[in-house]
Amino acid sequence: MTLTRPATASTAASSPGCAAPSAGSPSGALVIHVARDVDEQAANLGRWAQRYQQLTPGRFEGNTIEAWFDGVQIFREILKQSVHQEGQPWPGSIAFGLPIAMDGNSNFCGDAMQQNSVIVVHDGSDFAFRTARMTDVIAVALNLRELAEYARDVEGFDILAEIKGRHLVSAAEVQVEELRRFLLSVLGTLQSDPAVLSHAAARKSLETVILGRLIAMLRSASAGQAQLAVPYSRRQIVEMARDYILAHVEDPLTVADVCVALGVSRRTLQYSFHDVFDISPVKYLKVLRLNGARRDLKNGWVPETSVQDVAAKWGFWHLGHFATDYKRMFDETPSATLYGKPQAPMAS
């Protein structure tokens, strides 16, 4: 059984065996699969080439929750029988898998998996995964070239050198747990509010956060990396960054865009903003986006306007986090701003 939750009215529902939305789908889609057979389960994951063999006796149960947007695939797979999986991810991709729960021993490409092991598999590299009798894994797959370019240009990190010849990465527990919780949060948000993917700014913001978290996790598994040299003082970097941000404040801008435009790494930009403003570039950009959302909520109200649409337009993909940040910044809720409701004064 397959349920498709479209991000737009034009997204068609799928059925078992149908192709998933393309990796470049602009609007994205979330699909929920339930399988009672390993072959059906293997075919349910969009664009992967997989073969499954059930290893333990008993009724098979499998579930997959899969979300696509702009060449990013996030999925959670739950298996209730031990299974031997073989295959490859979709062409041009790299995938990272993190166990949520394993009832028994698991083995990936000949190596024993631990709770903080991270699966790494990319196009052109076959994998073999013997799962535990009950396995719950969350994973993200995305374009390998784009990830490598982002890591190099924004983070000053050679991700290809880090993953070369590796199928399992043992990263810092805190980084693995943060990535695991984040991906679960993303799937939960898209299940409850799939329409957020119809906004380009929200999709871009979400993809940038995913890239950053992946690289932070991989950094924790490697030795310290050298910083990219830049021919500017930190004050010059901040001034150029501010000029660029203000010139593009209504665009779906990310800190990664600023790094690429200035030719500096994220760490260099971070140190520069802290030295000059005592604020991170991420927070500075968020402040500008919050103010932009406030202006839209105050001035652009029509009956069809919603807080969700305004938040997504300004790159806030998680409505709850937006509401919290907005209330902290302006001491009123977004809906109060939208409808012009007066706020009770704060207790002294």
C-alpha cells in the first residue's frame, strides 16, 4: 500500500511499483509505503536499484516514508525480519544512513554496525547490508557533486577524501544524534505540512541545513581541517557580506550563498561576524528574514494570506520554530501581527 501526500495539487498519487518523483522535482512529494513482501519493499524506495532476500522466518513487514525535493531524498525504512540488501543508490547520488533502532547485530559491507555508525554509499559503489531482525534506519540521499562543491566552497572541507573507500563512518556521538533527530524532525514536519515544499525559499533553506549537518558530522570523524586563506580583513569580509545580504534580502538567500559570493569558507565568515558584530552570520540572516516576514504580515494581509505561506516564503520551513523565533524577536505571535491583534504587556 502506498499513500502519496502531495506538496501541490498537481502532484499525482502513486501506487506500489510506480516511479517516485524525480530527483529534480521542484515541488517535492512525500510518499508512505507499507509492504508485506521483501521484493515489494525493495522496489518501494524511489530510484534505488535494490535486491532484498528475507533471512529469518516469519511474516515480513516493511514501512518506508520517503520525501523528495530539489534533488534531495529523505527516507525512513523499518524492517521486521532480517534482510540481506544489495544494490546502489540513484545515479549521481551519495547517501548517508543512520540507525534509529536495531534488534540484534547488523553488518554493512562486511563491517559490524554500531548505534553511532553512519552508512555511506554512493553511485557506482555496490553495497551489501545484512539487517537485524528489526531494523529502523533514517537516511538522506543527494547529489554527490553538489555536496562536494558545497563542502569545498563553503566549508573548506574535502568530503571526497574523507569518504574515499569507506562504507561506514564512526562519527562523534553528539553529531550523529543531532543529524538523526534533525532528519526525523524534517520527515515529521513534511508529514504534517507537506505544502511547505511548494516554497523555493523553504526548500533551499532546508537543503542548506542538511548539507551543513552532514559536513559537521563528517568533520567530527576526521582530523582538523585547514582553513581557506582569504585576502581580506575580517571587517572587510563582514562589510562585503552585509552589502551582499542587503542587496538580496528578498531572495531565498542562505549563508552558503554568501560564502560562495565572497569566496570565503563558512568558518571564516563565522569568525569575522563574531569579531565585528558579536553575532553569527546565520543569526544575522535570520534577523533580516524575520523582519521581512513581519513586514509581509503587517502590510500584505488578504483573506488568503496565512502565517505558513509567509514563513515559507522567507525560508522558514518549520512553522513551529518560526513562531518561536518570531515571538522571541518581536514579543508577539505571527498571527497577532497578521490580524492586527493587540498583545498583552509582558509582566515586569
